[in-house]
Amino acid sequence: MHTTPRAAALRPKTSRLVAAVAVGLAVALGSTGCSMISPQATTIEYSASDGVNVPSSGPLLVRNALIVADESGSAGNFIAAIINDTDSTETLNVGLNGQRATVTVPARTTVSLGVDGVEPLLIQGLDSAPGTDVSVAFQSGDGEGVELAVPVLDGTLPQYAPFVPEG
């Protein structure tokens, strides 16, 4: 087959164009391919704090729940923010190591244990050293309740030092 000089001149340019497009597609797919099968970090819920957020345990919301313990881990103060978005006063039931405590939260308010003159819940017989987690039960209203691992911290960080129980 005989080709004209013009047709021969077009083939290398076409080949280069096809090669450039192929390389561009390969780079685009290679740089985005992982995100097609990997979970997006922004869609994963987590507690952006030292404490934990309690999943629905009734009408009250419990945020940043944690326990600040003494060095031996024999006693600790439970601190958390408890939010009541309802139109009625609600009670949060907290259970740990056979002990039960309640916190009453008026309608449309937030009670922050350990802040603004509200005392934290003192837990005697904690038996959990700082750096561990302890299982705590939460329930409010007609909610079924939930049990969750709550972190036990110490007073090393200055913001938690005032919450270490006096021994």
C-alpha cells in the first residue's frame, strides 16, 4: 500500500495524541482509584474529644463522657455534658459497677457535670486505673438504654487536674 507524505505525517501525531490521552486516563484512574473502594474518612462518626459520645439511650444526649480517676483508680469523677432537647424534664440513669446515679435535666437545657457549679458524679470503688476503659450503662426516658466503654483519665492534663477525686 502506498501512502502519501501527508497521511504518513498524520500518523505519528495521532499516535502521540492517543498515547497522551491514555497516560492522562491512567494517571487520573490511578490517583482516584483508591477512593472508589476506600471509605471516606469524613463519613465515619467519632468522638472528637477525650471522652465518648453515647449513642441514643433515650431522649437525652450524652456528650464527651469520661471519668477522671485518682492514681490508684479506686475512685473517679464522671463528667459529661447532658443535653435535653425535649419540652419536659428528663432523668439520665447512669450505672457502673453495681452503682446507680441519676441526673435530672430540665427541659431545653444542658447540664455539664463538673462545670459551672454542677458537681461531677463521684464513683467510689471504681477499680479501673487511668488509661483503661470502664463499661457504663446509660438510660433516659422510655429509651432502651445502652452500655458503652468510657475512658478513665488522670489529672496529668491541666484541664482534668481539678476533677481528680481527693483521696
